[in-house]
Amino acid sequence: MMRAVLLLALFLAGCGRDEAPSPAPPGSAEQTAIPLDTARVIRTVATERDSLLLSRVVAGHTVQVRGWPGGYEPHHLLVNGREVWGDEMELMEIDTVLTARGGGALVVWRVVPGGTACEAMFRVLELPPDHRAPRITDQFGTCSWESVVSYRRDRLRIFMGGWLPMRLALLDTLPPDVTWPDDELYEYRNGRMKRIATGERAGRLAGLKTAP
């Protein structure tokens, strides 16, 4: 009887107390969950860190490419931390680096748009020897992956062969409405690539073919 009275007294003494809730055990989901905003920040930082595809110092300039390989994604070309050009593409890579006689450099870029309609196009980035801003040309080319680059007498020239998609290039006879495109020769002039010759003349000026 006495034992029952003691238990009842203890029960009544505990009623009505404002007890603080027990803390969540270590490692519980309540303690380890990352707020959504924080998670977004973490993903953004990781993306900016991991998307550096190329970084080189050319003629005293830091040249970088940011983007994601293997898919049609935005790519950005930066010189000394400032964006010079950006677009969506599959790949952007250096084809040739030419050091100018008076300092500075010309960097020939291969730009792969993705898909089968065009293998590659090209751009030329000029890196001045002084503090002038770099400049980049518009895209040019015949869609051929290959290029023949020459630099003579302070003149940059790039030869491109005529190109057709593989489904047509492998045919023994082209369809009546399709002709093989001409070869093309470009020359760099004051920040632009100018087409200076096509067909057989392009090959002769590039030193690849002799006159018949």
C-alpha cells in the first residue's frame, strides 16, 4: 500500500512541469539537413570551380576557357579574367599559337558547334604586346576540321579544304544538285579574317598545289 502511495505522489509531482524538448540525437536529419539556399550556393561554387577546361599563359596573357565538354553547353573565352567571347557549342580548343615578331600573339581556335551539319569553324584571338584589349574575329571556315596555318612576313594565312557532310562525302557520285565546295584561303587583317582566294587559286597561294 505504501509503495502505491509513493508512486502516485511522484506521478502528481511531475504533472504540469514545462519540460524543454529533448535535443535531437547527434547525426539526426534535423541537424544535418542543408537549407535549400545553402545547397544552391554549394552547387554554384562547385560548378564555377570544376568548369575550367583550359588555362594557359600566352605572351603574358592568361587565356582560359570555361564550359562543359561532351555536350552542347555554354563556353566562355576569358583573357586576364575578362570574357572576350562566349556561345553554346560542343568544344572549343586551341589549334595553333603564333608569336608575333613585335611581341604579342595570335591564337587560332577550333570551334566545334556539335551535330553533323558542320565539323568545325575557326576564330583568331589577337593578344597585343601592350595593354590594349584583346580582340577576336568572327567565325570563319568551310566546316572542315583540318586547317593549314602559315605565318610569313607577319601575315597569318589559313587554308581550308572544301567540306561536305560524311553522308555525302562517302558517295561515289554526288547527287545532281550537289557540288563539292571550293577550298578557301583566309588572311588575318586588322582584327578580321578576309577570304582572299577560293578553289585552285587558294591552294596555289597556300603553296599546296601547283598551277596546271
